[in-house]
Amino acid sequence: MYDFCINGGGMVGSSLALGLVQQGYRVAILESVMPVPFAPDQPPDLRLSAISLTSSMLLQRLGAWPHILDYRVKAYDQLSVWEDPAMAASFTASSIEAPHLGYFVENRLIQLGCHRALQNFDVRWINDTPLAAFTHTDNGVTVTLENGETLNAKYLIGADGARSLVREQAKIGSSGWQYNQQALGIIIKSDAQSGAETWQQFYPSGPRAYLPMYDNYASLIWYDSAERIKQLCGLKPEQLKNEVLQHFPDRLDPFVVLNKAAFRLTRSHASRYIQPGVILIGDAAHTINPLAGQGVNLGFKDVSALLAITEDCKPDDVSFYSRLVSDYAKPRRRDNLRMMSAMDGFYALFSNQIPPLKLVRNLLLKGADMSGPIKSGVLKHAIGMDEWKF
């Protein structure tokens, strides 16, 4: 019998698996879609994440971060946000005596780094057949694969994304909605090396952001209506470049467009994160507006909270489930809901043109730029410096 069977070997699922096997647990991972192996000459992926310092420290502790650094990572030291350029707020790593504010990393490379670290441990990978169903037993769950094979585990962990089959099979409901806006990710290559600053400007139709990547590459994020994003997706690279030049801040070095893809923006929240024999983590439990790039970092916080429990409490201990309730489900649901609400409030504040609100939000940004201790406190919380204990 396995201690844990994890459905989903993505960034969050594989990092949790890594922590569990290091603690001596027997783990099986179900992942039918494995990442493409890394090659240095590959162009950058469209899907990347802003990894907080807390998340990078977790990955370092688990032994995955050195492998990720072997691939390609971009540290950023400055974050600038504005609607009116005269009222901009700028945050720097040096202001809080931090080495960086965070890192931009392609999602696939985080996944590959965790997979490489897992090669040093006895973990069973099942890549050829996906989960079909599971049933509860006296000792946990019996997992049935589509080829008819069965696995017995004390807990089945759903790390299988926003459309989680584990959540569906467990009959755990979720609430949420799809936002009116969509996002277009655009990979560009500039004549000059990308700097260490990421920035975002707010417009009536949605924000536009610059995310530096390794070497001369960067990602542009364009939020807009679904109709506008569809129109932009239909443009040829040179046409899209001209649209970017017309509608983005005049802060870009000469560049060419390499790739693009549209992403829907959704919010969802599972009605519960656990039930006997089942645990949900990451996007299977919660998805959030990506406005501040907190999605995967919330998933890594889930991982940290679970590993703190399994460190000193076994899944067959009588107190294990109560620990899941008190130390995982309740605090993580509360923290995730708070972040969701904050992002929705921020989204609402900047998505209308009511004159008094427009004045208030610009004053807030300017005030944030001028407030010393408050500014440092907000920044430390945003990058996780007040949560360095795992």
C-alpha cells in the first residue's frame, strides 16, 4: 500500500511528492502528460510563473531549485505599477534588503526540476494510463486506472488542476466565475538584454505588463475583452508588434514577436479541501485572477502546509485527519480566500473610469510609493518574506 497517491505531476504535485518521499513515505504519481525535456536552444515557453522568494526557498529546500537554475531563470529586482505615470509606485529588492523580489520561470522548467530531483528517490511514476475512479476503503482509498489496474493508498491527493478529476470524483463542489477579460501572452525577443524590472500599467480595458525573461527574451501580458483578445490572436507577428507599439507604454527596446496565446481568467474555490481519504491542493482547490502572479505561489504554500503536518504525523495516526482540518484546510482556505478577495477588489478598483475612484487609486499608488515602513511591509508580504518558515 502507498501512503499517498498523487494525481498530477505538475509543479505543485511533483514538489509535494518530492517532500513526501524525503520524509520516507511511499508515493505513486499519476501523470499522463509529461513535460518535453529541456534543450538549451528551445525558444521560451508561453506559460511562465512569477516565483516568490518563499516559493524558491521551498524548492531549494526540496532540492529542485538547483536543477531549475541549470535550465534558465530570470531574477527581478524592481516592480513598478502605475495608471498615471506621474503617480507610479516602484518597489525594489534593496529597499527591504532582499537579494531579489522573485523570479520568472517557465512552468515546464519548474516541473522538470522537481522531476530531476525525484530521480534520486524511490517513487513510482505511472505515465501510461490515467485515473479512472477511486473508492473508499477501511484503510484509505482504492484507485482504479483506465487499464483496470488498481492501487491502494491511504490518501489520494488531487493535484490535477482546475478541472480536477479527483475533486469531481470526490463530489466536492466549487464556486467561482469566469472574468469578462482574457489575457494574451506574447513572447518577444529584443535587441537588448532584458532588464531586472517588471512593470504593469493599468488601462480602462485592463492592465498591460512586461515580464523579463532570460537573455533577450520577455513576455508581454495584455488584458482586454474577449473580443479584443480574439482579434489580436488573429494578427500576424508584425501586425501584433505594431499593435503593441501603439498600445503599450513606450518602454520597450526594439523587438520581434515570436509567439502568442490567449488565456481565460477564472476564479474557482473548492467547497472543501479535504475529506476522508482525499486531499486537494493547488489549482484543484483554488484558482485566482493572475493579476499579481500569485497562483502557483498559493499552491506552493499548500505544499508547505501539508509537509509541516506529514513531518511529524503519519497518515494512519488517529490525529492525522484532525491535523489536516486544523493545520491545512482551515488556514489555507482562509489565506486563499483572502488573496482571492484582495485580487478581485484590486481588479474592480482599476477596471472602471468613475472619476472619484480613478483619483483614489492613483493616490493609493502614489502613497504606496512614498510610505516607508508600510511600503516595506506590503512588499515583504507580497513576496513572502513574512512566511519563511515551512
